Amino acid sequence: MSTLGGHMIYFIGIGGIGMSGLARYFRRRGAVVAGYDRTPSELTNQLLADGIDVQFDDRTAMIPEEFRQADAIQVMVVRTPAVPLSSPLLSYWEERGARILKRADVLGMITKDLRTVAVAGTHGKTTVSTMIAHLLTVGKVRCNAFLGGISSNYGTNVLLSDDAVVNVVEADEYDRSFLKLCPNESVITAMDPDHMDIYGTNESMFDAYTQFAILCDGPLLVHERIADHFKDRSNVMTYALGSAGVPRAEDLRVVDGAYHFDLITEQHELKDLRLGMPGRHNVENAIAASTIALRLGVTPSSLREGLNSFRGVSRRFETRIRDKGIVYIDDYAHHPKELDACIASVREMYPGRRVTGIFQPHLYSRTRDLAADFAQSLAALDELILLEVYPAREEPIEGIDSTWLLDQVPMENKVVRAREDVIDHLRNKELDVVVTLGAGDIDRLVLPIQQLLNQRIRS
């Protein structure tokens, strides 16, 4: 993978958060890159700006002529698990005999070339990996970073350096993709039951994380809550808020809306660090990210600067409006534990205020499997507006819908609304703290809600 001049790489699903990062990586390293995605997006706009040919029509005639005329042995095709086997583009390349790999295989190949830090976990991995990348950048430790979200500091999901000394990668458990990686150091943030459509049982999912841990040939940092799963491994360190061990955070407090804390690691004791990203759970993420960054050569002073200047990740506890009368926070939370963390942080930062949550369940299978937990988590809101289930890659499951879920939420102020009706529903409501939650197309509501609330502030 180190010499790519003259190579041709075609991505099916190039606009995905992981795929677009790989496309830009290979383009920078001299490969000829093109691909297909269903719809234009900010990510595909960035690809086009980088000179990458992106088609939005899956007819094979739309494949760039340079690729169609090339010998198939010159072309590597990369696809995501979401690409159906019936895809005409996939069939075209199969018939031609091109080499076809999953995204995880390709990312795994990249991690063989360079020292790699891999961050896994059912939640928190995007924030931790993005935070590590930012701390390394501020600390002038050159890195390539392949992130599962858009960094608010850099406006991108991939950071690239021709002189990188380390890769930072988000290790995705879906489809067991993370088992393709070759990490030298790893973080595991959480192992709450998820993706039962892939794993079937909690034990099967835990086993996959155990296999991931075995792949790591250096230090493995795991959350204290899940440490028992790795007690037989000698390379494990644990972290958590309230931990008695190291690394840990002490004297956690909120000052002017920001979290301050002391960080204790094996080598350092750093007082009064300020985290630029809100959320108690993000202080916990900062413990893990800071431990890795210090180990990779970031100085304490650069770490302090990096934590203070970290602006987070788009849609990860992202404060869109903070006015004395109205607060609006947008979060990607789509698992009950993520909802718990988000809502608890909102309550801590804005005590005594009325919280209206707008939640879009993601996947029928997840909604079915975790319904009782979702109901309990959502009940911590003062008011719930529930959108229809976002299906993503799934077909509907009979009897599983948002009305079914709503009936299980033990609260009075709750309603199901179509995404298209939410703005009208909000227009005449008294609103105090508003939180949008979910991983589907609820992101299309963020700007309209922000505009509506800003109009209210101005009036």
C-alpha cells in the first residue's frame, strides 16, 4: 500500500463517513480515485473539491472512462457492508474480475504500514478518536486520522500527513470490521449490547471484543466498567470517572458552563484542565484520549492547550444555541446508554430547566431488542417527541414502530410525529432546553430547528 502511483481505486458508497476518508487518503498518496454514492452531501462535495470523480447514478455507463478502459487487474474496488449484492456496479466489477474488498479490509491494510491507535466501543469511540487526533495535532505529533464523524475543529472526517508517524482509527464493531485492524495501542470505551442483527447474543459480541483485544500488541486502555472481560490480559489499563486507579480524573467541576478537572496518569499529575467540549461523559473520554496522547509524545502544556481548544465532533453533544432563554443541543445518541449520558449531562449543565427531547430510533432490530431500556432512558426527559424509526439498511419488522415504543415510555408529555411535521409542532410550544437525538436523517432537522429558535430569540 506504500506505493500507489498508477493504482486505480473505485469506491461503491464513496460518500460514507469511512469510505470518503479512505478515498481522500489514497488520492493523496497518488492513486486515481473515483466512486459512486446515492446522494450528494457535504462529504461528496469535499471529494469533488479534491479532484475525485463521484457519480450519483449507478448505471455502469457513468463509471469514468479511464476506469472502464483500464485492465481490471489495475483496479481495486472497495465496498461497504451496506452495498447490496445486487448492485449493478458491484456486478460489473465482479464480471470484469476486479479485486473487490470491504472497507474494513482496506483500513486493515493501512494499519499494517504504520503505528496505529485503534479506538473501539459501542459509544464514545468517535469522540475519543477525534480528541486523540486533535491532541496529537496540537502537540505536533504528525498523524493520519480516520474518524467516524466530522471534527468541529477541522471540518473533516480525515486528517492526513505525508510525514505521519501514527494512524488514529475508529474501530467499528459492526460486521466485526474491527477484527481486520492491526493496532499497536487500543482503547475500548464500552461494550453495551448492540448490533444483535450481527452478533445474535451478548456473549458473541463480547467474544468479538476479546478477539479485538488480542490483536493489540501494546497497551490496551479499557473503561473500568468492562475491565472484567479483559482480566486475563497483562497489557490492560483501566480508566473511569471516580476510579481509584490511574489514569483517572479528580475534582471534576463546572465553571462558566465548562468542565474542569485534574488528570492523574502514571507519569503526570495535571491540575485544572479545561475541556472545550461539554458533557460529563466527555471528561471520561478525555481521560482515555489524554492518556494515549501523552504516551505518544504530546507534552503536558500542549495537552492542556488541546483539551481547552477541542470543539468536539459534529452531532456529538453539539451546542447549537446557548441563550439565557433557550438552549439547543444536538447529539448522535442512538443507544440507551448514550441517551442516558447525554440527558444526564444536560441536567447537570442546566439544572432545574425543562428539557424537550426529539428522538429518532435507529433500526427496527435495535428498537425491538432494547425497547425497555429506550423507554427508561427517554422517561428522563420532561417532554418527548418521537420520530418514526429510521430503517437504514433494514426492512420493517411487523409490530415494531415508534407508536409501539412510545406506549412503553412511562411519561405523560409524549407524542409521535413525522419528521416533516416537527417544525410546525414546535412553532407554538414553550421551549426551554431542546435536544435532538438520533443517528438517522434527524440531522435534516437541526438547521431548521436552529433557525426557528433563533427567530424566537430575536423576537
